[in-house]
Amino acid sequence: MVKILSIKVGIIGAGPAGMASALYLKRSGLDPVLLEKSAPGGQVVSTFAVENYLGFNEINGADLSLKMFDQMNYHKIEYKTFDIKDIIKKDSKFIVTNGNDKLEFDKIIIASGKRRRKLNLAKEEKLKGISYCAVCDGTFYKNKDVAIVGGGDSALTEAIYLSNICSKVYLIVRNEVRAKESIFEKVKAIKNIEILKGEVSELVGINNLEKIILNDNTSLDILGLFISIGGIPNNEFINSLNLDLNQGYIKTNEKMETSEKGVFAVGDIRDKEYYQIATAINDGVIAALSIAEEE
Ligand SMILES: Cc1cc2nc3c(=O)[nH]c(=O)nc-3n(C[C@H](O)[C@H](O)[C@H](O)COP(=O)(O)OP(=O)(O)OC[C@H]3O[C@@H](n4cnc5c(N)ncnc54)[C@H](O)[C@@H]3O)c2cc1C
């Protein structure tokens, strides 16, 4: 049976984007419900140290997530543990289901983020020194040797970023560099970036990464390995909706509206250039204000 709640906006995902939407909707007099399959905070929960979020010189990701979630509780924002499997549009309403229960909303904000694409090597989860975000963690490797895996725009941009901090940056590209020519030219001109063709086949170290071995048996003594081979958007539940996508990421306009009327997308699930906590919050705020303006 469909349970009719006195709410209007269902927010899928309680990462920074979803929580920002919830806060602004609630303060605009609307009743948002945060639907989260795991724990509030999203990718931030597993971030060792956040050093680029305004207001904190450095904060552990789990602590930052907790502070964000405290704010949800302070504003009495409804939160449900709910693993969304499908969203069905029925007339002008949206029925969200986890396979058993159904919830009905007038509008939906998709804030389900992304998960990292991994190399799937032994010790990848365990060793300190493996990162998926150069902007976030690069500073921990000041004047040290590091490597970055990937051949796209992001990997090359991150290599340039790291070259200003680290003494040496190995850029490991599996096949060809796929980045824009302008970025590639910049990389080629930087003295402390060395491009190597190959694949990482082994991560060596006990607690901290000490070296990596490539598939041609070359070994590189590095303390940091940055993996920039893309993310996987958490979009498994959107098939019943008519959403425009770019490689799985949801396209929106500047108001965060998707191609399906009444559905908004914010944060890392959105097709955009920069994926950060601040940009996720920016999207969340804009979606909420767009909805509040319509009401
Ligand atoms: C290792 C790492 C370090 C980082 N460090 C920094 C940093 O220092 N500074 C910075 O600005 N950014 C950093 N980032 C990026 C930042 O964490 C993300 O840009 C930000 O978390 C995106 O927020 P979001 O709310 O869009 O998505 P997410 O944080 O991905 O949250 C999405 C939420 O949706 C939930 N969800 C997904 N599918 C479903 C479903 N079917 N049903 C219900 N819930 C669902 C997920 O469980 C998750 O909680 C880092 C990222 C990583 C991976």
C-alpha cells in the first residue's frame, strides 16, 4: 500500500548535497525527507582529512559528516534509512520504493553521489598512501615522490596540481593519453612529471605504501599513489525516469532541474566539471531554492 506522507520533497542520498538541499528546503517552510541507504555523510565519511572546506583548517571527514548531520537533527529534518531501488512517476507524483515499502513525493532531488573506480589490486583498501583525490590529499606528500594512474583530463590536471607540491610525479597511462591537447602540452612541459606507459600490477608496503610494481616489472619507490580512473555514478534506480545522462551522470540546467519535470539532481551524481564538498553543497542549495521559489 502507498503511504501518503505530509511531505513534498524526497531527497535520495544524505551526503553534503542532499543535506544542503534538506536544510534549505526546511528553512523555506517545506518538508524534506532524507533517504539514505548507508550512513549520513556520503563520501566525506571515509575522507581522512578535509583541509579545503571553509571554516575548518583541518577536519576529519567523519567528524565533518557528524556536524552536518547534527544540523539536520537540530532542524528536525526527517531521515529514513531507505535503499532506493526504483522511482516511478505516477501522474504528477513520484513513488519511491526500496522493493518493499513505497513513499510518495511531489518532487525528487537525486543526491546519490558516486563511488570511486578502483584498480582492484590486493592491499588497495588497506594501505595508507592510496588516494582518489589529489586536490584533497596532495598536500600530505609535499616534497615526496608520488604516482598518478590515469590518462584522461582529470588525471592530467591532477598531475599538474601534484607537480607543484611533490618532488616527482610519475603519470602512469595504460594506453594513450585521452586528455585535451592543451592539458597534455602543459604536462609535457613540466620537468618533474614523467609519463610512463603501463599498468600497476602490485602495491607494496605493510601499513604505508612503499612502492608500486608495473606490469613490465619496473618498480617505483613512492609514498603516494593517486588513482584517477573515473568514478561510477550511483544511478541504478533511475531507469523508470526519463533522464538525460552523460556517461551515467545526470544532466541538469543551472537550476539543477533534470529532463524529467519535478526531478532535480545535485552533487556528484550530476554531470559537471568539479566534484567537491563545496560544489555539492552549492548544487543542493540551488535545487532547494529553485523548488522553494516554485511553491
Ligand atoms: C577519498 C575522498 C576524499 C575526498 N576529499 C575531499 C576533500 O578533501 N575536499 C572536498 O571538497 N571533497 C573531497 N572529496 C569529494 C567529496 O567527498 C564529494 O564531492 C562529495 O561528498 C559529494 O557529495 P554528494 O552529496 O554529491 O555525494 P556523496 O558524498 O557520494 O553522497 C551520496 C549519498 O547517497 C547515498 N546513496 C547512493 N545511492 C543510494 C540509494 N540507491 N538509496 C539511498 N541512498 C543512496 C550514498 O550512500 C551516499 O551517502 C573526496 C572524495 C573522496 C572519495
